Amino acid sequence: QKEVEQNSGPLSVPEGAIASLNCTYSDRVSQSFFWYRQYSGKSPELIMSIYSNGDKEDGRFTAQLNKASQYVSLLIRDSQPSDSATYLCAVRNNQAGTALIFGKGTTLSVSS
Amino acid sequence: KAGVTQTPRYLIKTRGQQVTLSCSPISGHRSVSWYQQTPGQGLQFLFEYFSETQRNKGNFPGRFSGRQFSNSRSEMNVSTLELGDSALYLCASSLDAGNTIYFGEGSWLTVV
């Protein structure tokens, strides 16, 4: 059973702080890794994708991948109240088409 | 560029009925996949279609089916609805495997 595990939270951080979201996955052949943000009642929105070990930065967001440890993380710097949402980690084995395996998400709450 | 369009957005059905949901992918995208999201199970992959062929299938009963048309538009059908089928059904499109997938707004199905 291929699994993606996330701490459900809620993770509460004050405005301006760094939020750290973590994800582990079980399928060693996973090749692509994604972070989606989902606001309540809305569909998931892609924030970051990462494919190779190391860090990838995009604005206030940094994704980190460690394939040896089967670990993916998302750092949000200078957290804003508008970042309050559920963050979904997803992994994909590209040999299996476009199918993503999602974690159940971490709820982030940023207080002003 | 128009995004992924799903219809209907909201619907209520009675147990035992069937339902058909429709998805129009982003122009040029040939891969369409469907996901079910529930509070208990999270986001789960249903199936993927590419060039009118089902390329991948998740672990759902045969009551869940789909198809894709020559213009890449897709439909999914759920027969003999059960209360547990109440969920947000998300369609996602992609150029092909290995490419980023983009979600539609979803169809909210309530079974009573």
C-alpha cells in the first residue's frame, strides 16, 4: 500500500513566522513531488513541485526533498493570515501515468 | 487560457440513483484524471484517461466508471449511489504523464 503521511495539525504560527510542513512517503520509486494548498470549500491549488534532491525556492515558499529519507517538506517564510489553509503533499510515480497519491493534509493557521 | 471546467458544481441525489459528472480539460491537455475527496479518506485517485483510453485506475468499486471523448472531455458515472459516495469529485487535466496536473473547481455530490 503506497502511502503519504502528513501531520494533520492544526499547525498554528504567528504572522511573520516560518511555517514548516512535513511529509513522508512509502513508495521508493516516486519521482515527482508536489505541494497543494486548499482553502475550505475550494479545490487544491498547486504551490510547488520538486523532482530532485535539495531545495527549491519560489518566493516565500521553499520545498525540500530527501529521497534517501523519503521525506518532503515545505517552508513558508513570513507567514500571512492568507496562508491559513490545508496543505496537501502529493507524490507520483511517473511510470503510473499522472496519478497522484495524496496525504490527508496539514491544516495551517496563521494568527495576526 | 480557460482552466478545467466541471459541471454540475453542486448536486443532490437519492441513494440508489446514478449520477454523471462532466469535465472539460484545459485546451491542449490530453490526460484527464478524477479524484474523490472526503473528510475521512482525503483525496483519492479514481482513474485517468488519455486519448480516450483508461490508462490507470484506483481502488474503487465497479460502480465508478468513466470515459473520455475525442475532444478530451471526460465524464464519470457513479451507479447505485450510496451515502458514502457523498464527496467532492475533482477532475484534473495534464498534458501527459510527468506534467503538472491542474484541478477544476469540483463537483459537490450529496447522497441522501
